[in-house]
Amino acid sequence: MSDVAVVGFAQTPSVRRTTGTTNGVEMLVPIFQEVLGGLGLSTPDIGFWCSGSSDYLAGRAFSFVSAVDAIGAFPPITESHVEMDAAWALYEAWVKIRTGEVDTALVYGFGKSSAGHLRRVLALQLDPYLVTPLWPDSVGLAGIQARLGIESGLWSERAMAEVVARSRSDARANPLAQLSGEVDVEDLLAQPYLADPLRAHDCAPITDGAATIVLASGDRARELCERPAWITGIDHRVDSPSLGGRDLTTSPSTVAAGKAAGADGVSVAELHAPFSHQEILLRQALGLGDEVGVNPSGGTLCGNPMFAAGLARIGEAARRVLDGEAERVLGHATSGPLLQQNLVCVMEGRD
Amino acid sequence: MTKPLSAPLEVGFDYTRSLGPTLSRFMTALRQRRVTGVRGSDGRVHVPPAEYDPVTAEPLTEVVDVASTGVVRSWSWAAEPLEGQPLDRPFAWALVLLDGADTALLHAVDAGSPDRMRTGMRVRVRWADDRVGAITDIACFEPSDEPALEPLDDDGDPVTMITSPVRLHYRHTASAEESSFLRGLAEGRLLGQRCPACGKVYLPPRPACPTDGVPTAEEVELPDHGTVTTFCIVNVPFLGQRITPPYVAAYVLLDGADIAFLHLVLGCAADEVRMGMRVEAVWKPREEWGPTLQNIDHFRPTGEPDAPYDTYSQHL
Amino acid sequence: MAKQQAAVVGTGQTHHAAKRLDVSMAGLCREAVDRAMADAGVDWPDIDAVVVGKAPDLFEGVMMPELFLADALGANGKPLLRVHTAGSVGGTTANVAASLVQAGVHRRVLAVAFEKQSESNAMWALSVPIPFTMPVHAGAGGYFAPHVRSYIRRAGAPEHIGAMVAVKDRRNGARNPHAHLRQPDITLESVRASKMLWDPIRYDETCPSSDGACAIVLSDEPTSGAAAWIHATALRTEPTTFAGRDQVNPQAGRDAAAALWKQAGITNPLAQVDVAEIYVPFSWFEPMWLENLGFTDEGQGWKLTEAGETEIGGRLPVNPSGGVLSSNPIGASGMLRFAEAARQVMGRAGDHQVDGARTALGHAYGGGSQFFAMWVVGSERAGVR
């Protein structure tokens, strides 16, 4: 089987509200031009297209259909779509390349969270008979998880604030971040609760945005890119949806995916943690030590474009390899309530 | 570029969900002020019930009664309740492990203040007065060491369905290109745009030309007459219909446009409409105009000779 | 390097009905899944990954329902993918599941597709009034009826062809115990007497609205004797509307078919394919897709139908299961086509078995005839003839 690498990545700025449509076209047109232009490719050069997005984020059926307009998909293209974060579209594209049918793929995800009330929309991801009728919101649920970890001694409100301070500080180097700046941990801890024990800064912002990655195999990757980020392992798993039946202080699906993807030995990890305590949880699940730089982009706490944020984590991690800054990196994506589903992608440079 | 138009988009529906045997028993018991769970393959009692075992995926059918009292495993404070949530005053979301259960149930606790909440506290079910066989029959939990209200047997039929209202509120935004088209309509003008790559004229204009992936740009004002490319005669009544059937829904290709759009053709018997028929817009009274294609009430025949098939065959 | 061969080793489907009020969504899926696993002779530990397909989430009012279904789908601790490509999704899901085996990533994959339309109202979900958008005033069939008219004009097809397809598919459906509509006594006269809903489409030429599910077990090796080996898969997409788009004979469908036949080593589809399960939600789409798929030249598809060649016993039996015209659980409809094609070459199609079927087509399309998914399955491994 042919090796597959990330050869290009582009993303929009993470912003609180775009003026564009919910089908993402306005966000996708420029990043397609950026990523393809950077590689000297055009639409017909891409063997497979795959996207991730959500109808409920847009508030209407088939919202992904118009996104295809941004491609200029005529002559027709080979294309698929997942109703998941686009990190899983990347997985599908990786599989497609591994079959040998194509040697390039473009993956994209987009979301305009500002169109609806995200905390309520996400209640529709819960059990429709037993849980959704209560309309639990995503922040309230995360608060329950955060407290479990705090009271088990796995993390603390201070440790969570430290994650936020580090993320915002790191995001100063990321011009596309929605939030950034130097913040003091004591000041953060003095803030009021949003959903005790969570404060507003513990929660990812509401973000509109999109991201895209180009994958290529073997020689094609070497041809397109000086230092491809070779995918040495990629795996994803899901846990039970039962909120009161699974241990919310860990993530068996992350542990298993990390093991299968070979998380050991990475120097940089971009973790898709929409809440500060989840970064700590994921770090523990993946066994990442203090020597691993986590979320140097600022991570999801500084910009959370739903259905693109997981793909962007893989892109941000890959970029460290593409730029020659790192040898071996990890990108993680999550989907569903309270880290129910997780994907780990390990990449490395080969000099 | 003009600022895009936006408007509220309401998505609301009362979903009707059939329950199947396992959930049906749970919901029927709730109506009787009883909480039940199911025994899992490993002996654990799942509350709320799991239809299929989380470990073995086997169907679970052994119903186990549990208490309406229990202990809080974890919680968060909802200072500003949202639409649809169990209480309209501040409350706690909590995972409650009911006595006799091995998994915790998510619900609200009416504690009044976060100061009254702690992990490990005892709570009991506050039953809703009017119970229908739904998770909301548990109005919420309340801090208490006392038992909850006694079960109230009824001889009603088993609960087999629930109704789940979904009410979501969005703000829908038109693209900048479509917005200029809509603003043109408000003035009685039909403003298309040409794709800078392929030169085709799109009406409405597009944020991305579907064949080239670039926004349409150069404005092209189009006349309000054109050709019916194809059509159907609608004979079926349906929800939200505006006109009494039969009537014609037709693709109209305006002169100078490279793409047709669907509209109504009236002003002649439905069976007189033909592919190739020449039609013109019948506008509503000016005072009713807004940023919508509905300013054109319908199209009607112009009486001109039909357009030759070749002039529109590539638009079918 | 040649890719790993993959085969369907088991299929299962629910009884399809307008309202399956006896089951939950999980129960509906499991009815199909349990049958597929029994057909394949496999158990949960044998399954490496699960792929779920479903049309818009608004139909059931659950965002990404595969998440709450993870227990029921035996997916916990395993990879779970959710595909959504509109009406073609059941077919795309099967293709994605096949690629997981073909890429050597997994040995055995469970693919599941479902729709429980009775949870809401598909007409509603598809017609939530979107601001600034012109209401079409036409309803569900109103989108496709004008294109059917275009086909009739272009091909010069006689008016009774649509009714002929309806009679054939509904009679075939009567042989299929899972079918939603089973009408052994339907006649050309009764179809032509049924109400003209969206002229030129009559009531009896229209698919029903169904609750239902379908499941397929794919494997790198046979598990239960018979296997349907996947000889080719194809996916193609084009935009919903664009200047000069051919909406009768879309390029995406033609391209997908050309790629499919080439991959399968088929040079004369009409001669080399024994049976086809084609996504025909309105009867006229049979001749339209026969042309689009390259079974006939353009404008000639209706002649194959008129000559009775698409009946069981004809040169190319089309939809011996009764097809979408007999059962339409939207998200599952495409996978049903793919599964029924597999059943044929496995010799497990029961009363609608086409004698000696060795090579079969499964076909699905969606959106405004813009998403296409197809596969060719055979009773022998690819390359063996």
C-alpha cells in the first residue's frame, strides 16, 4: 500500500460571525484557491474530494450540496461527504488513496455556528428518547464532566485556567485565531462561572470557519511538496453514548485510537478540545508528556469552527512538519457529546 | 459589495417517535411514577434503560425496578436556563445514580442555588403532575433524604410513542451576490451576473459559479420575458400550497440568461402550456414588492410563436 | 499494487412500511443488521468497523444519529463513519465500506443505512421555507417531473412507458416479502387510471414513503459460502444547477458508469450484466438511467422497457426486488439496490431470483440527479470469468 501524506493546508480566519451563507461557499472559494495555488494544482488534478459538515448547524437539509459549487465541479468529480467533522472526511480520503484508485485528494470542512444557537443545536446529538427532550446544552454537560475530573483529582480549576492562558498566549503567533493574548491565571480564576465549574474562557468560542487539506501518495506527494507530512498512523473509535454509563473522566476511544495510530514519540500535538479540561483529559489519554508541545496554534479554545476544527488540528500539526519545525506530530479530532468519538492522526517528516 | 440580506429561519417540528419494547416499558412506568432500568449482559442495571448492551450489543429486555431516590454523581450549574430545559429558574444539571441502579441518569436538580449542590447529596424525583410517558414525567430532582411520591398504578395502555418538539432558531443569510439580485427585485429589476471565467449569465447570481468555483461578477440586467424550457402540471394538493391545482410549474429561461429557474405559468389552461412557449412576467402591485422573486406573481404567455427547440434544448 | 478484493458476504433488510411503529430507530437498524450478520454467519467480534448512511438528519430530528446508535450498532470501541450524500447515500455508504476492505484497513466491515420517515414528514423537512427562496409550488415530484417531460420529448418515448415500469416493479415487489407495496394485480390500465399528480407523473408511478433499513457485511474472504465479489465501484458528483446542465442525462452519471464498466472489464453492459438494481423513484427514470448507464444509446432506453427486456426473464431484468417504486426508506434505498444486486449473484434473492445471475449492477443517485454511486458485483472474484 502506498504511503499517504498531507501536502497542503489552508484555513479561514476563525471569526465570531461571517456574512456568508451556511453552505460555506464564500469561506471555501479562497481557501481552495490558496491550497491548490500553493501546490500548483487545479481542480481536475484532484482525484477525490471529501467533505464534512452538518445540516443542523445550517438549519436545513442538504446544506452540503451547494458547497460543491465552490469546487467548480464540472466536469464531474469523484466526491463523498460525511456528516461529521472533516477529520473523518480526511480518514475516508486516506482510505481512498490507500486503495490505489487515486493519488491525490482534497478534504474540506466548514461550519457557520453563528447561524443558530449552538448550545441548543448540539442537544440534538443526544439520545432522542431519553435525553434530548430535556434540552441539555453542551456547556452544561461539559461542566458535569469537568467536575468529575476535578473531584477525582485528575485536574483542577487552576490547571484548566493554565491551559487557557497558555493557549491564548500561543495564539498570538496565529493570525487566524479568534482569541489571543496574554492573560493571567489569577485573573482567569477571578472570573465568574458560566456553568459552575466552567468559566466562559474554559469553553471554546462560537466560531465560523472552514479548513482544507490536500493529501497525496508516494511520489506524487514528493513531487508536490518538499517535506510532506507522512501519515504513519491514523485511527478513530467511538464510545457508548450513555452519559451516565461511561467513565467521563477518560476517553477509551482516544486511548485506543492513540495506541493504534502510534502516538508515542511526537513532539507536537494539536488536540481538539472544545473545553479546557478536555485538553488535560486527552493529554492523559494519549500519554503525552511535558515534552510534547500541545496546541501551539492556540487550539480550539482560540477558534472552534464546527465540523472543520478537527481537520484544522491535523492541518496545524502537519504544518509543523511541512515547515520543517517538527519531525513527528499528532493531530486529534473529536465528535459528539463529551468526546464520544475520537480520531488520532500521526504524521512525520522524512529527510 | 452590498451587505448580505439576512432573515430569521425557524425550524420547528413535533417529531413522533415509536419506542419499541424496551423504551416502551420504561416510559409506561414513568407514567405510573415508577423508574425502571434494564439488566445488562454483565449484570449492571442501566437507568435510563439501554436498548442494546454497550459492551456486547445484545438486546436488553430484563426490566428491573429501581428507586425514585438517589445520589448526585456530578453536576454543573445552569445559571441561565435555555428554551426547552426542565426548569425556567437556575438549576443544576446532574448525573443521578438512583438507588438500585449502576448507571447514572442525566436530569435537572431544583436546588435554588449552587451552594446547595454537592456531589454525593441525596435527591429524589419530583414527579410531574400530568404524566404522559416521557422522560419529562420526571419534572426534575430535588434535594431530599425522603422518599419520592408513591407509584400510582393506572390501567392505561402501554406507552408506545412519544412526541418530541424540536424548535430551533437560525438566522439565514443570502450571499452577497444573491442579495444584490434580491434588492434589484425590490425595484422591479432582474439583475443577473456573468461568471468571469465561463461568461455565462446566472440569475440569481452566485457566490461561486458552479462550473468554475469563482464568484459571478459583472452585473447583467435581464428582461422579464423568456421561454418555458420544460414544466410539469401540478395536480396534487400538499401542505403549504398557494394555488388550487391544476397549475403549471415551469422552468423559465429569461432572454439573455444561461440558466432557467422554476416559476408558475398561469394565464392559460394548464394543458395549453408547451415546451418552448414564450412567456412574460406578471408582477404583483408595486406596493407589495420586497426582496423576493415572489414579486413576480407568475408568468403568462406572450402570444409570440414558440421558440424553436434548438434555442433551449441545451437547457434541459 | 492490486487492491485487496472485497466481497459482500451477508445482507439484511427490514420489512419496509409507511410507519414501523413497532420499533425504535435502534430496533429498526438492528432488524436489518441482525439479518445481515446471520446471513454472513458472523458475530460482533468479527466486525472491525461500522459505516452508517442516512439522508438528512432533519428527517428524524436527530443530529448525527449514529452517535446515539453506537450501542445498538455494536460500534463501541470500533471505528464508526457516517456518510451523507443525499439520496445516493446508501450506495455511497456501501462503496465507502468496500474501500475500507479494499484498502487493507479492515477485514470485515458492517454497513448500515436507514430512514425512519414516520418520525417526521419528509415533505416538511425538505420544504422548510428558506428566507428569500422562491417556494417551488410543486411539491416532491414537482422537481423531477419537468425533467421527465424533457426526456419524453427528447427520446420521443410513447406515453405508456412510465406505466409499464410501474406495473413491472410493483409486480416484482409482490414477489419480495420485505417490500412496502406488494401489488400482484396491478395492470397497465390501473396505473394509467391512477391520478396524474405531477403531469407527466402519475400516482402509481411514484415511490412510497417508507420506514426501513438495510445492512451489508463486507469481507476480504467468504464467511458463509456464497459471496458477491465487488468488481468495480464508482462515485461521481456534479453541481445541482449550472448553465447548460443536462438534467435528463447528467454527465456525472455517464462518467460514473463509464468508469464502472471499465474497472469491471465490461465492454458491452447489456450483454455482460445479468441483472440491475437501479434507483428508480419515478417510473420514467428506468429508461432515463438505462441510457445514462450506457445499457442503450441515448434515446433508446424506453425501447428496452417497451420490449419487456427489463422484466425478470428479459435480457436485463431491472429491479426484480420491486425497486424504489415498491419500498423507499430514503437513506436505505440506495443500499437496498446494492444489497439486492449482491443477493442476486449470491443466489439468495428468493422468489425474485434471476436465474443464473453472475454479474449484477447496484445503482443509486441523489440530490437533483447530481450524486451517483454504483457498484458491480459478481459471483466470482474479479478477474475470474
